[in-house]
Amino acid sequence: MTLHWPSRGKPSLLGWLLHALRLLRDYAAHKRESRAVSHDLAAHALPAVIRRESAQELFAALDRAASASSGAAAEPEEAAGPGLSDEDRALIHRIRHETELANVNNVTRTEAYRAVYHRQPELHWALLAHVVSRNGGWNMTDLQGELLPELLDEENRLHTFILLERINALIFHDAYPQLLLYEASLREGRDLSALLPAFGVSRFMPPVWAQYWERRDPVLLTTALIVNEQHVIEAPLVQSDYFQAHVTKRLPFLMQIPLQTNTVVLPYGSPLDAGGGMQLAGLVLEQFGSLHERIEFGKRLYAILLRVPEVMQGVLAFVRGVHHTGSRADYAPHLFAKEREAQGRDAAYEERLAGCSLIPGGKKLLSPELGAAWPNVPVSIPKRCDWLQDPAAVRGYFEELPLPAVFEITFEHCLAFNKLELAVQAKQRFGGNSKRR
């Protein structure tokens, strides 16, 4: 489709409205195209099911674990059971130390997940966590990039970064020891999941890992980890009074939903490929505050990654070939630059985007590396309680692994930045000039 965009310079109100209408028109056309491409990709989808008998076996074990425990997450080593050997204590200490070393910032966490997956490719969750963590880093640097600083003040951006950072850090703090303990189990040739309570892991997970040791069912394990990690962040972060007051219930955060900047993308093609173009699979998270929505969102992302061979192969090539920096230039170097091009920081924004391309003469959008956008902040792990109260409450998440009807979102993702650009133009040109704060 040929896109027609208004000439550069300050548009009239009519010109701006026509620009907005063209975006809506082009979105409708590309939505049909995305559905068709998704359908073609899904035609090659592999089967992946959550085995009913395995789920029933797991929930029988969870019922026993729930009735045998008080409900408080265990912190000390003794919670892993009486009579720990010196070797077990040394292993617990080493895993805690390795977790602390890797839990420095989004880049170190993302790399740690990647390294685990390459050592143990049966751990599908490590790959899923890696690509989702990449997206977390891109969301963090967007807050200091080209567009969002024109729309959000410094306080809003800082609070949003802290929320993203703490979610990223808490999930890593909980999940990474589980991955390392599994690797230790492989080295020793015995299931070490009984040591998980020493890391404050919910009593939901030891039966999961014990079953995985026996059954080697990566689909059930990955689903369980998705369920667990979203519960881990729910009470202390997503539903915390502080972050609801300063981030999630405030208009700037809520406006990200219609702007669709809360997208997780899975790059499976690169503009650097011969004859190729940027290709992105993924989904838009509509309700960040909904625990159920976040879990189903994670399951659908996993289904896309696991079941669609073209996506899995492309994502693996991207993960192996592109080091994570936090900049969107990692996957879209034709649109984003890690350093600002030419004009000064306070210069008025000029239109640059035409769908998934730059208009002729348009400068790339700033998307800095994480280290240039934000300093490292001390990891703050909130006081934790075991979230598992009633295993039956999460049983429904283990019934199916659905593949979304539409998951090719290249243009939809580009449109999110087109809409942000339109919002910046509206603020600067019709709402008064503003400078970044």
C-alpha cells in the first residue's frame, strides 16, 4: 500500500486531522494483511498441548502441598528441610550469589536468561523470558527516547521506570534460582527441587519441578512458570498502593493502551537480511492490571514462539546474532538510532514517520542504550508472602495453549509510534510548545 503523508512543517488543524484519519485508514488495511499473514504462518503451526493427565497429577501434588504448609514464603535455608548437607548449603549460597551478580539491570538479566537457554534449550521459559525481558528494556529506554519525553514529565517517567525495573528484578530474583537449581540437578543426577523454599519460591513450584524431573514436559513447566511469575509480582508491585497512585492508575499510563505502546514484539526478520524487511510477531497487552490477562497474554506469546516454526527460527537467529542493549535499534536500525542525530535536545519535533519507514530526509528516532538512559538502581525485593492459597484457582490456566488468530504485528507496532508522533505534534503545535523536563 502506498502511504500519503502531509508535507513537513507545522500542519493546520485540518491537515493534522487528515493525517490522523489516514492512520486509521491504513491501520484497517494493514489489519487485514496482518490477519492474512498470521493465517499463513499458522498453517505451519506445530501441535502443543497441556496434557490433561499431567495437569491432574500436578494438581493432586499441589493440593497435598497446600494442605501441608502454613502459607508464608520461606526465606531461611532451614525452610528447605531439616538436615541440609554442607554441599546443599554451599549450592544455595552459590546460586544466591550468582543471582545477585546477574540481577544488576535489565541488560544483565536478559543476557542471563539467554545464556541459560543456550545451555539448556529444553527450558522454553528461559527463551520466553529473554525476549520479554528485551521488550522490558525497550520500554525502559522509550521513557528517555525521542517521543515519550515530549508527552510525559520527568516524574511520571521516573516512576514508570522504577515500576518496570522492579518487576524485571523481582521476576528474575524468583525465577533465575529455579533455573540454576535445575542445572545443578542435571549435574548431580538427582532432583534438587526440595531446596526451592530456601530461595523464597512459592510452594506452587517444587511439585512442578519435581514432575518435570520425572516427565520432562516443557509445555507444562513453562505454563506453570508463567502462572507463578505473574502471581509473584501481583500483590507487591502491580497492586501496590504506591505504584497504583504514581503509575498504573494515572492517565499517562492508562493512555498507553490506546496508543499501543504496551506491545511485546518477537523479531523474526531483520531489515538487514538480503531482500528482507523487519518482521515482528507479538501481541498488545490490553489490561496490565489484570492478573488473568497477563497470564493468558504470556501463554499466547509462548504459543506463538513454540508453535510457529518461522517465528521460532527467526527469533533464535535474532537472539543469537543481536546483543541486547535496550535500544530499539537492536531490531529496527532503519528507524532508531542509539544517539540523537543532528538537532539539539530541545529542538521542536518534526514529523519523520511514514508507517514502518522514515519520510524522505527524516532523521531516525532516538532510542538510547539502557546504560545511557538510566543508571543502575539498587535491587529492592519487597516482602513476600506465598501467593498460593487455593490450587483450584489456577487450574483453568492449564487447560489449553491457544494460538492467537492475529499475531503478525509489524505494522501495528509501527503504527504505535506513528500515533505517538501524532500526539507529540498535537501537544507541540496545538497545545503550546513544550520542552522536555
